[in-house]
Amino acid sequence: MLGFRFRRRHLLFATALAAVPAHGQMQTPGTAPATGPDAPRTSPTVTDPQGDTPIVPDAAFDAALPPIVDDIDAPLEPVATPPATPAATATTTQAAQAPIVEGALPPPTAADPVLAQPLEPLGSFDTVPLQTVADTATGEDAPDIRYVVDVRGLDPLGLNDEFKSLSALNEGGGKADNATQISARAREDERLALRLMRSLGYYDGTAISTIENVPTEKNRIRAIVSATPGPLYTLGSITVTTQATTPPDLVRRELALKVGDPIEAARIQGAEANVSLKLPQQGYPFVKVGERDILLDEAVHKGDYTLPVDTGPRSSFGVLRTEGDPVFALDHLNVFPRFEAGQLYDNRLADDLREALVATALFSTVSVEPVRTGRVAPDGTEAVDLLVRQTKGPARSLSGSGGFGTGEGLKVEGAFTHRNLFSPEGALIATAIAGTQQRGASATFRRSNAGKRDRTVSLTAGVLYQSYDAFNAYTGTIAGRIAYDSTPIWQKKFTYAYGFELTGTAEEAYDFTRQERRRQTYGIFALPAQAVFDRSDSLLNPTKGYRLKLNLSPETSVSGGVRPYARTMVEATGYFPVSDRLVIAGRVRAGGIFGIDRDDLAPSRRYYGGGGGSVRGYGFQRLGPVEPLNALTPDEDGNVDLADLRPVGGRSINEFAIEARYRFGDFGIVPFLDAGNAYEGSFPTGKDLRYGAGIGGRIYTNFGPLRVDVATPLNPREGDGKVALYISIGQAF
């Protein structure tokens, strides 16, 4: 509620008081003399000897008045006592000498002996409060008064819902012990209606409550709250008192009010909050908005608005300071700011620094606050240092994830992380994978914010066993990577990554030359690189925008000879919001491998289609060229059972997908259609596309959506399953 003062025009009225004439005897107020035979006998009447003769004659009274002088500061003169007249003197003497008549006053009564006794101690009194019928009655005797609430006059102002949410009558649930309780609640709602109307600028509004019986129902009462808003008050003038700023109209520009606006509490408080928000973004970190004053004029229904604002000095960034239990020294703290010393102060950059420190997950508490220094820069701004207060938090954590996919089986992954084993931000991550079709372990050293904010350097060593329809492999890998990544607090438009990979793998696959499956060893050296252009609105659950991704990996395979080649993949995704609840998402992906024959590629480096991240409805890696596991015997129609076929992978792939993501609260439904295939050649042809369709469910959490998809192939081959199930964390794309 806004504070305000009224400016009113008052009319002064002189009120004459009527003099009450004096009487010689007075009767008891409110009674009349008794008459009749039962009337009490009265004492003889005593006649006033003076009668109507005035005590002081008018002439003597006027003569005693002091003369009126023009000097109002002059002291008052004493009033002379008028000379006594003979009649007055005789009357006074006679009254003094008159004897006292016996029996005129009643004799004194004897003292009540009870009053002379000492008071009883307080502890002897019964302090149990009185109980009402409502307190003691039970069962059929308990009061059962019910009421309905009728609110009038607030709906045109759009206040009905707010009134109902705060109403004392509504809070009572339509039940009360007695009518007095209903009246008390109704009076409280009168005051509520007045507050709500004033919050919109109706300061002359009135509200009245009435209680009436409902004729058609026993023990039913109707509580009516009637509100009359009256005229709307608007801003007649706006005055801001503040220091000089750069630009000169900065405060008035950010105070989003204009003459003629309604004096609405939310509007005015929001405008003042905007000043407190925007000025620190434009070089004034110490701005203080004072207490407003609104002077209302009920004659014209306008208000004169005055707001004092202390902007403080115009400031620029200084240096970082730190105190507390240090997690990082100043040299590493200076990696995080996105501003330079001498840059005009912007509290959004200070908040960004604090959020980046929080994102390291190494602090129990951390704060960043500006500190005045008194140092004046050449541009006239005052340098402001940022004080970073640090408190260490736990550096160790355990994490886990799991999923299931048709053809991929069940997989559970767990990790132990020490995020600051090699300070600053040198993490050691130990990971283990267990599943029906893969098992492995790895260790990773990762340096976050390595010399530059959001730059990550990592080195990984791991072993992995995989057993799929396409291949069976024992793999050992050493890899290094440098990445400039997006983070939840700063999603970047452009990110990149590059590194190296040294892999040794022993894989069993089908040898077309020998017409049999055999195990072969490969040594692979790769230089993978990735570039991403991201204009989506979220990393985990985008609802609008698009992404473009390019992967390029020059590689060399050593297996009976040295064979260089290149693996490429291009992917584009788009997100189109149809409404607040419905988003249409689409993906196109194509890849090719150049410079090597398919049979010279390690099976694990080939392209395969099908699975939860590819064409749903088909098993993992089931799409693409296939080979017979055993000798195939055609049936009488010339068909063979493709259930005995195993995928061998290809050198190219294309995929298409479209989803309708409908969300309601923390849940969602996603119908989808996928298409794609893998091909033996280096370029995808787009022929023989396989289609899958299905529906998925989503549970939205703070770490991303939990996904469950059920799909079926629309044009399956012999041996393809009818239903495929996929469970994982995150959207499909």
C-alpha cells in the first residue's frame, strides 16, 4: 500500500452555544414531581430573599471591564472589584446569620463492617474462563451456522480473485459459531476491500458489509461485502530529487511513470524497483531509492508524486579482493571476470562473476560485493573494487546414471569426482560402467577454467568391453581434449573442441573375404574436432531456436597397413514453439567416411543406424548393411529369415526426426516420427529409408527431462522387432 497525504480545503464554522438560565431550585434530571395521595411530604419552602435581583448590576459590571487597547501584546489590567450594594450586603449578612435547621441533612450511617475486613488473596479466586455454548456443546447441540459470501463492486476492477484469496470470510470456509463471528469477519473484509481498491488508485472508495438471513434455508446467512470504488486518482505531477547523472535524465528515464498514470501500487513500486535495477547496470552501484511522497488532491483526484534518489558516485571496475576461507587465490580468481579494470560498472557482470564461482561447486558460500575506494579515474568515475568472500565447500561427489535401449541393453554408470584434487580446479574423475552389453572403467584428469574462463583441458585413459550384434570389441583408449564449452549460466553462441585419441582395439566382425567372423586388432590415431553454433534457448530442454554442429576427425588405422581416412558428421536441429505448452522439434543429420574401404575400417568406427538416439523403433545399430550369421536357406517363396542377419555398418548415414513436445506441468507427452539408414558408400543416398514412429513420456526435473520412448518400425524387415523401448535422461535431440 502506498503512503499518501490529502490536500483538502476546509470551511470554518462559528458555533453558538445557548446559555442555560439559572434557577433558584433544580429538579432531578429525567423526573417529574409526584402527585396524588401517595406523594411524599415536602419540607417547607425556603424563599430566596434576594429573588431576581442581580448579584452585580450590569452598569457596575461594564464599568469594571478594562479598556480595549490596540497593542495586543500589552499585559491585561486587573479587574476591579465592584462596590457592594446595600441589598447585596444585607443578603450576605442574613445568609451568614441564618440558623441551621435540624433534619435538613440525614444523619450519618454506621460503617459497613464488611468493608473493614481485609481483602482476599488473588490466588483464592477462580480463574477458569467462562465457557460459551460453542465451547461445551457437542453433537446435535453444537452450533451449525453456515454462510455464503457475496462480493459486489470488485469484479469490474479485476479484484475478485485477489479478494477471495485474502478474505477472512472465505478463510472461514462458510462455517461459524455464531453471527457475531461472521460480522467480525465481514468487517475485516471491508478493510480488505478498501486496501485493494486503494492499491489501484481508488482512494475515495467505500466498503460496507451486511449480514442477512437466507429465507429459504434454516441456519443459513448471507454475508454481503459491497464496494464502491469512487473516482480514480492519477498522477498530476512527478518530481525526482537526485544528483547530477550521466546522462542527465538517467533516473527519470528509468522511472517508468508518466503524468496521467493511475496511482496504482504495483505500477509505482515496479517503477521504483526498475530504478534500483537499472542504475547499477549503468555505473551507479550504490543507488538508494528514498521514501516516496504522494500528496493527493481530492478536489481534482490527482496526486503530486515526489521521489528522492541518492545515486551515489558514478563508478568503474577496480580490482578483485578476497577474504575468508580461500578456495582460490587472486591469480585464479582473476580468470573469471568478463570485465576489465576501468570499464564502467555493471552489476550484471558482478553477478556473472559470482555465478561462475558458484558453478565450480567448490564453495559452501561465496559472495561478491562492490567496495568504494575513493580513487577517481581520469574519466571522473570512482574505482570500485569487488570483494569476494569465500568459504570452502565439499570437493568430493558421487554420481550415477542408468538407461535401457532395445538392442543396447541395460547400462548403469557411476562416477567418483574430486573437483579440486590438483588446485586450482584440477579434478580427478573415476568412472565405471556395468551393463548387459558393455562394461568398462576410466580415469580422467580435468582442469576447468584452465587459463581462461570456460576452457577445459582433460586427459582420459580407459578400457571398455562391448558386445553388440554388429561387433564384439575389447578397447583401450588414451585421449586428450581442449574444449570451450557452454555452461548453464552462460550458453554461448559458438563453442569448439579439439584433441587427440589413441586407441587399440581387438574386434570380432564378419570377414567377407573369408566368409566368416574373426577377430582383428586395430591401432587408431585420431585428431577429432567439433564446432557448434547454438541459438537455442536452453542446453537441456530447448523450446525455440536452432543448433548447427560439425564434427571432423582425421584418423589413421593400422591393421596390416597404414590407412588414413576422415570421418565427418553434420547435424542441424530446430525448435519451434507453437504455444506455451507445445514445441515442434526437428533434426537432420548426415555423415560420411572418406579415404578408406569399409572392410578396412574397424567395425567400431563405422556408421550404424537405429536406437534411441537414431531411428527409434529399430534395435541399436540394426539399420544399414547386414551379413549372414549362418548359412541362409530360402523358404518355398524364396525368402530368407533376416533374424539371422547381423549389421556390418557403413561409411555413410542419414537421419531425420520430428517430435511434438507437449508439456503440462512437470510431465509431457511426445509423439514422434523418425527416418534414416546407413549405407555402404561414402555418401548417403537417401534410398531405402526406414521409418519408425511412437510416443514418449517426459518427467521434467531440475537436471533435465527423464525420457521414456516406445516406438515401432513402420516398414520393418524380416527379423526386426515390433516394439522398441528406450529409457534415458535428456531429450532425444
